[in-house]
Amino acid sequence: MPIHGDAHRLRRLLLVPGDERSPSRGVCRAEVLDEVVARCGPDAAAWAAETGLGLLDVTTRELAGCESAVLTPKDHELLELVAAWIALRLGGETSPPAALTTDVEDVVRTHVERGFELDSVLTLVRIAHGRIAADLLRACEKAVPAQDLPSAMRDVSTTLFDAVEVLCRLVSRRFSVEREHWLTGQDAQRRSIVWDILRGAHVDTDKASRRLSYDLRQNHVGLVLRSDDSTRADGLERTAARVLERAGATSTLLVAAGAGRLWAWGAVPTTRPQDLSGQPLPLHVRVAAGLPAPGPAGLRLTHDQAATAARIGGSTRAAHRIHEYRTLELVALLMADEAAAADFVRRELGALADASPSAATLRTTLKCYLDEDRSLAAAARQLHVAKNTVLYRARKAAQLRGRPLDENRLHLHAALCLAEALGPVLLRPQDDSGPARLHATA
């Protein structure tokens, strides 16, 4: 059963998602997955999304202890792009479509701007190739008749090697172009200084301040900005300027951090944080903010806090797009161990931890009641409901929890904070099949 002679049949046999609940849309742009759907069908697109998610876990484990172990959303996107291209190649396509090529080039640009070498991208591609090859060859053994199995496995292996070779050539060519542009760009020296500070390397504060045109001895508030559409990243600097102005910044430092990503700092007069939540943003932009902190060490600390807020905020389904560390700090501390946090939330909340709309309403009311120091009147005003409604919901919440609200009230309040911030990844699914996984986003 040669693959070129019967590509459609083999693709239908192999490119099938293993979990019927798998999302048909992954982290790739819609244009890429639409290409897979149009050329290979919806099952192949769902397979690519599911495979990209599985590859993220595998790659994180394989790179544990390396600098590349903290994978970004762009790395997750690359893994899914590899799966999408392999699906297309198995479907008979001989060259990547324009949308896929553009997005691979965006990932390469991000790696160059993060200061990584070419091998960092190729390593991700090789790991993805190895895992996908193993999975598809196992699928061949189950789906292909014995008499056709040697030929099918040979054709699958050959096609995968060819697909990865095409992708590696694309990555290598683009890396050379982007690296040359990066090294000769006027901001290269400024980026190098900032990288040294963020790595904790010793820098001459006065000299670095002159080269950055930014006084490193001041208090700094850090931002991490991301555009959901890397082709519309030109507005990030304007957005950063507006948010930092609201924070009281008198001067700013902006550093491109990859395709559709920007790091920003503002010099502020005090370490007292400002409420940034009311700042309007473009629809495609997300912002995370750290706490103000002094000196070069403070520049690094507030950036790390902003990156943490971006990671946590990106894992929620919250409508707002400014994620502030000042409101997420408790969650960040409690989320040091995701599995332990999920267990904590479920133990403390009992049936109140169910991922259902009714349980969510009760959790919201109960948290507001505790936030307001158990004042029915204050909670009613905040929620715009009657006091009796708050009282009824609080009693119902206690029944679902299975314990009085006064028992371990600090633990209860902390569990409600976690559930509010990260509900989908910590709560008990209605089919009780286990918690969703929280993945990296900075």
C-alpha cells in the first residue's frame, strides 16, 4: 500500500485523534489549521492539535534541566506546526503552505531574539519527529493489514524524514536571515544589556543606564506584552506606553522579545503599585504587570513577576487582558505544585469544586462574602443581589463543601482564590476524568 498511491486511505487510518474530547483547534493560527482541514479533513486537524499538546509534555520532560526546558507558547506552536505539516505531507502535499511557512518563520525569529542558537529550534523539531514517528508506526501495526505492513511502514518513515528535512531547511535558512538582522540591528546592544541584567550577570549600572537611555537606579514596574496576532504586533509599543503612563512612569525601556512579544519597564516614583485593571487595550493585545521594585535587581524582579502573571493569566478564561501580579501573587505562591494545588482545592471545596455553572455561582458568592469579612450587606452590594440571596448561596455552598464555612476558613478562602483564577485547570470535571493541564505562556 504505497503512500503516494493511497495517501487518502492511509491518512484516514493514521491521523485520527485518540481522545474524542480533543480540541479541533490548537494554538496555531486558524489559517494553518484551516489548511489542514481543507486538504486533509477535520480529523487530521484535531490530530495535529492533540499531538502538539502531547509533544509539549514530552519535550518538557526531555529538556528538563536545560535552559530550553521552560517552553514558551511559541515553542508549543512550533510543535503543533510540525504535526500540522506532517499531516499535510502524509496527505500528499509536497511543500508547506504559505500560512504554515510564515508561522514557522515567526517562531524562528522569536528564538533568535531570545538569544538561542539554531540547535534550540532544530532540537524541538527532532524531538517532535521522533515521537510522531513512533506513534504513527504503532498506529500502522494496528490499522494496516499484515501483508501491507512492511510497505506502509517504509513509506510512512520515508515521508516523515522528507517532511522533517523540508522543515529543517526552512528553519535553517530563516535562522541565518533573522540572526544577521538581529546582530546588525541598532537595538542589539540594548537587548544584550537587558539580557545580562535578567540573567543576574554583573553590569556597571551607570554605564548600562547611559547605553539604555534609562536610569537603572530608579524604581521599575515591568510589563510583558503579547499580541494574539503576531502580524499585528506594531501596536505593542503604543500599548506599553499607555499602560506605563497609567502606572505613573516618567521614562520607559522597551525591548522586543520575539514575534508578537514585548518586554517593557517604566521608572515610577514609588514602590506602591497602581491599579492598572481599567486600562483599555486593543482586542489582540494581552498585558501582564509586575510590582514596582528598585534598582537593577528590581528590574529583574518585576519582569519575573510580570512573566509569572502572564503565565497564570494566560491559563484562565478571564475576559480582562491585563494580568497583574499584585492580584495573582497568592495564586502564584500556591501554584508552585500544580498537582498539589488541584488536590488542595478539591479537598477544601468538596463538591463545590465541580466545574459546573451552579457551583461557579456559589463559589463566586462565597468568595465575595469572605472578601467582605462575612458581611451579607457588603457582599450583596458587590454582587448586586439581595442579602437573602447571599445567605442562601452561602448555606448551599457549605452543604456542598460538606463542612461548616468556619472550619479552616483561611484554607477555604485560599482554595476559592485558586478556583477563581485557574478554575478550568484545578476543578473537578463534571465527568470526573481528572484535571486539565496547565501549560506555560510567557
